[in-house]
Amino acid sequence: NAKGKFYENCIDGVMFVDNTLSGSGEQDPGVLKLRNKIMESLEEQLQLPIPLTWLPVSFVLRQHAKEKGVSWLQLKDVEEVVTKACSQDEDGDEVNVSDVLSFYHSLGHIRHYADNRHLHDIVFTDIHWLTNVISVLFCPRPKQSQEAKFRSQHDLLE
């Protein structure tokens, strides 16, 4: 029973899913109904139609960064990855990478500061890492834990 739960207003109705059809090539009507309900909900909340080809992009970007051993990617790399992941949207048009990045930025899955001249070429894929970096800027470590060569500069931060 969803009554009183945080997800009670997410999606109305019951969708029965036959998971025995998975991999058979046959589309389960319950899965299609659930997918459509999710897409309607997203479009309602974000006021933007979301092509299905966008859905794996966040995962693919994080995986690409992880393979490189980094927490952020250059925009040119992101454009290649997104274009390859989406290939073409459902209408056969080229994917608009800016729209995809804006979508995932608004969901909090990535951070892309397109309007910042210093950061517009970087897409942060690990939000936890970014938060840690920002916290170090605002909450410097105590003087005792700083390396000896930086201790004299610590007073300037306080």
C-alpha cells in the first residue's frame, strides 16, 4: 500500500509486468505502459519531451569517466560519448548534447556549468567528488594537518 509513502504520488495505477518476455524480442504491454507513464511524469515535471535514447546517458558518462580514472570529462569527450550513446533521437534528428546535459544537470546526475566561462568545457560526472572539492575550498583543514610548506598560507584562509 503506497498510502502515506513518499512515492504515493509518483505514478498512478497498477502495471503488471511479465518478466518472462525479457530477451524474447516481444514487448511486454506492462513494461510499455510503465515506460510511457514514467516518460509522461518526467515531461510533466521538466516541461521537456525526453527521448528514450537519453535515458542511459548519465550511466554511460559516469562509466566513461570511471574508465579514465577521473571525476569529470572534457566537453568534447562528452559530446562524442553522448552522440554515440544516443546515435539519433526517436525522430531521426541529431541529438542536441546541450539539451541532454541540461536535462541531467537539472536532475542532479551531472554538473555542467555552460554559462561559466571557466567551467563550460568541463562536465562533472561524480557529484560526490565535486561536493568534496567544494567543501575543501570553504572548510580548509586545520593548520596542523597541512603540509609544512603550506602552513604559513593557512592563516590567509581564515
